[in-house]
Amino acid sequence: MKALSTSAAPGAASAAGPGRATLGGHVLDQLVRLAPVAELKDADTIAYGQVLMESLSDTAHRPLSLPPASPSFISDDHTPVEFSLAFTRDADPHLRVLVEPGCAVGDVAGSGRVGLAAIREMAARWDFSTAQLDAVEDLFFPADPQGPLALWYALELRPGGVPGVKVYLNPSAAGPGNAARTVREALRRLGHPHAFDVLPAGAGYPFIALDLGDWATPRVKVYVKHPRMSADDAATVSRTTPGLAEDQVTTFFQLAAGTVPLPGRRAEERQRLLRRPALTCHAFTDGKATSPSGFTLHIPVRDYVRDDSEALARATALLRHFGIGASALRRALSALTPRKLTDGVGLIAYLALAHEQHRQPRVTAYLSSEAYAVRPPLTLPLREAVSLP
Ligand code: TRP
């Protein structure tokens, strides 16, 4: 592990003295400490750490005492890296990392070029095709792209040193007014001509994602934003995907968002997420199918809890509901930071429930790196005014 360790303990890097800790050191330290939670071997961790450092390029050496090189939308404090742990019953959790490879570049167009080059390098290294990405490149990389992102990638850090690769693109690259058209055209080119018509109504499409490389069933995924969502709305949206247990979606929503069902008429009306919106994600694998093969509900738990101890309690309750223990998540949180969970909010950014055809449901916790800032605890979560009958 010597080749990778940048400091002995989390926080040690910043203790090295003002201006000494770097972004690369910080995230590498976190990766090394998270790896055992997902049973990753040292050789794999070293290889993945190198990939991560290459993507951060110059920003890897950038001191944390300087502001972030660009205002990455990956995380609230603009760290261009986010970890996640995906849990299924009776299996080790999977560790993933989301990265903005163009984070060193100040403008969206430049960031996109660097991002594309990073994906093509990975394709050469791990011998996978970028045909899906090439087919839609002109849609997502116009001459004068709009933000807040050009290209992100996520790696599923699998044992053996070859990760699963996912690429995230911005449907509003040619302006929010063109996002729907861009999504429809991208789905058509990727072999899903009917997919757009089965997407639920929402307030926009923040991301589209492509599985590249070695996946059992590569997916195209479309994310939809849902302001003021209720548990019942989530269940309704989940019906776009056949064969999934709708009551699990409702229960997940209530456990993650903390909305306890209230008695009385229009009870569901009283429990809407009024801060950051929930997202749903719709996966398409079979071009001939008339419905999506997968559905994910993402709850931005960090806006609906006081602090991270409350977020952990929510995560623990819902993991337990799905028959999964919470000890790996607790270990992951202490691998990321030595701070007390009650001292901030946002270490757990999102909680998500994913249903894919013929698979066990998966619960994912998105975990912030907090390289630059810890968000202070919130005052009481905002709820729509409740007037009992
Ligand atoms: N930070 C952004 C957000 O909160 C994007 C993002 C990062 C995201 N990780 C995510 C969105 C996980 C959904 C799920 O929206």
C-alpha cells in the first residue's frame, strides 16, 4: 500500500500544516481507507488510485488551502469526486467513484474535451468500445456548451482491476430549451426509439448516462427531476417500469425522506420534498421493449435531515428494511472523515433505491469527500405546513 498512502490517517494530511494537504492526497487517502469496506485488494486499489490521480491531473497537486479549480457540480463543496456504496442483500457492497475529469479546466467546452479524451484513454486501456458515446457526441458537445457539467464518469471499482465504466452527459448542453429534444434524439440513436415516450413528466433531465465496457446488460439511463415530490408521486412514477414492488418505493421514500404518513384525507399532499428535488432514473437495455428495464429513486437526504447522524439513522433503517446490515456504511463514513456526524450535514448526499429486471433491489449511499468544506447542521427540515383536519 506504500505506493499510494499519502498520510497515515484521515485528517492527517490537513494536519501536515496549512497549505500542505492536496486534493489528490485527500481523495486517495479516502479511497485507500474505503477499499477494505468493499473487500478490494491492495493491487486493485493502487491501480484505481492511479486512474483517479490521472483524471485529476494538475488539480491532484493543488493545495486544499486554495479554492477548487472549477465549481464542480459533483458535490456541494465543489470537490470533483464523490464516492458511493451500493448494497444488495447477502453480498459485499460495491464501491464506486464519480469523477469530473475536466475539473482542472475553467470552461465547459474545455472540460468536455478533456473528459472525452479521458474516456477514450480508458477505452484503450481496458479495451472497450466508445461507439455509444461517439454516436451522440455532437448532441452533448456543441461548440458553445452550457453548464453545469460537460462529462463525468463513474467507475464501479471491481476486484481484478478492470472497472465498470459509466459516462454522464448533460442534456442541456445546447440549452435547457433543447434538453427534451436532445434526450429523444440520443435515445433514438442509441437504439431506443420508443424510450422517450415512456419517460415520466418532470421538471427537466439533469443527466443521461451510458454504460460502457464490460456490463452484463449495458444501459442507457435518463434522469428526471421532480420538484415537490411525494411518496405517492414516487410510486406513480415507478409504475413506468413493470414488475417492481411499488410499496417498496413508497416505503423507501418515507424512510429516506423522513415523511411519516399522517392520517386523513390528502395525507400525501402534506409530505412533499420542498428543498432539493428527488430524481428518478429510467434505464433502457432492450430497444424493442416498450418500457424501461430499470427504475431508481434518488432522495437528496442531506436537505431533509439536521445532520449526518440523522442521515445515517435513515440509511440504517432502510438498509434494515431491505435485509442489509449497516456496519459497512458506518465503517465507510469513518473512513471518509474523522469529524463527528453531528458536526455537519451532507456526508451522505443521496440515498437511492434501484430496481433492475431480474435483480435484487439495490440501496446506494452517495458519500461526499468534503475536501473543501463541511456544511453546518441544518435547522429543522422544512416541511409543507401541516393542518390536520
Ligand atoms: N451534486 C449533484 C446533485 O446533488 C449531482 C450528483 C452528484 C448526483 N451525485 C449524485 C445526483 C447522485 C444524483 C445522485 O444533484
